[in-house]
Amino acid sequence: MARGAAFLGCEVAILGGAMSWVSERHLVAAISNAGGFGLIACGAMTPDLLDAEIAGTKALTDRPFGVNLITMHPDLFELIAVCARHGVGHVVLAGGLPPRGSLEAIRESGAKVVCFAPALAMAKKLIRSGVDALVIEGMEAGGHIGPVATSVLAQEILPEVANDVPVFVAGGIGRGEAIAAYLEMGAAGVQLGSRFVCATESIAHPNFKRAFIRASARDAVTSVQIDPRLPVIPVRALKNASTELFTAKQREVAQLLDEGKVEMAEAQLQIERYWAGALRRAVIDGDVEHGSVMAGQSVGMVKAEEPVATIIATLAAEAEAALAHRHAC
């Protein structure tokens, strides 16, 4: 973990997973202040909103934090420029292969580039393109997910590339024992999202937090794609009425494609905007029945609302104890 902490500039190489509406200035600053590494979830933000969010975060912490950007965002290069103006040291790109010129734009600002790698071939391609670090996230995670489990990705990717760049493992991690296991496999650190949703510093609505505390792992299910012509990245969330609402939204967008009223890129963007709105209804407004309660399968390990510092200290203590026990045997 020392390698990951040195790369991030923090004390403990635990990244706060970027969760739209949740990973804003208060939670991000709290994670960084507690020795971890907070990530602002830019999501569908405009450049002006991101500018304000970065400034707000800097007012709450003098420790390093990063910004997570979505590669399909229509204003990606403007968002990169906003990060550069603020001197953000780490930019994480999620959602697919970085568009041409984006890696260069980030590096020109002096920032480190971190990218998600859903497969070994992608990891090697990204390393060749010059990324500074990788995140490998399994299907147990909340929000947008890939098709492969975290444990399988770790076994496939870590032995091949962990010596080349720092690799952070994410998806379904809720305890320090799991962190210890991935560190022993070669990871430089980990990323957790769901574990931080019920932090005292999280602005998530009390209804949202209660839904997390009551849920078990099996309650966090994936969305279903109804039209093969409309590629939809699955989303893991707590099962509720929004499942049917998303099915209706897919039908609506598919019909617009059939009628030639939208191009594929616009259709996918409409889906992304749907998720942003549905998530806001749950996180901010507290409508946990008709909004999207995105959660990873580690939600079952979220038992109570507690300060970020306590969460990180607990995870670190569990990891240290696990490593000490293994080395003593």
C-alpha cells in the first residue's frame, strides 16, 4: 500500500469511489482529511458546476484529492481544462476508452492519469498509451458495472501489470481482510464506494442511508437490457420501482432510434441523463422507491452511520490484523 499512498500523496491508499450526487465536496474532503483519497464524481456536471465543486472541496481540505470524469461527456476537454486550472493532481477517466487527445490534455496540466480497465487486454492497451495507474472494478460494485467479478479480474490482471503501474482494486470490498488479500496479490490500494455512503459527512438523504443500512447483498441487483440495438451498461442498485421505470425509458429511447430522431451517441447520453436524474431523486430528494439507489453488493456490510475517519481507521486496522495473522502462521 505504500506504493499506492505515495502515488496518490495520501496516508492510506483507499480511494473513495466516485458516486454521482454522493461524492461531492463534503464527503471527498472528509475522505482526504482522514488520510484516504477523495474523488469528486463529475458525472453529468457542467464545467461551471465542476469548477465550483473543486473550489468548494479545496476550501474544506488542503490534502490531495482527484476528479472522476466520464469519457463520453460532451464537454470532456472543457472539464479537463477546469481540473488543470485548479491544479488537480489526479484525474480518473471512467466509462470506456479515453477519446483521442484526452490523455495528452491531462498530462500537459501535470496531473496523473488513472483509467478503469475492465479486462487484461484493455489494461495493457492503456499502459501502452501512457496512463499512470489503473483501477480494476468487478461486477460486485454499485452503479455502472462490467461482466466479470472482482476476484477474477484481480487474478487475471494483477500478475500481468502490477509491476508496471499502480493498480487499485474495486468492487464488493467492505472489510479490511479483503483489502489485505488484494494487497498481497500485488494491488497498490483499493477503491470503495458503498462503504462511504452512510458516512456522517455524506449528504445523502436519511432515507437513502436507511435503505443502505437495511439492505443485504442480494438486494443489490443489476439492470436489464431490453433492446440489443441499444447498448446499455448494466447498473447495480437496490431493487425498487425504478427498475420498471428504466425499462420504460429504454423502450422510449429505442423507439426514437427506430424513428431516426436521435443518433446512437445521443441515445446513450439520454440513458446517462436518466440515471443522473434517477439517482438525484434518491440521494438528494430521498425518494428511494422511484429513484435509483445505486449500491454495490458490499452494502450488506454497511451497518450504521459513522464518521469517515472511523470507517478508514477500521478498514486499516482490519487489514493490518489480517496481514499480521497470516505472517505469524
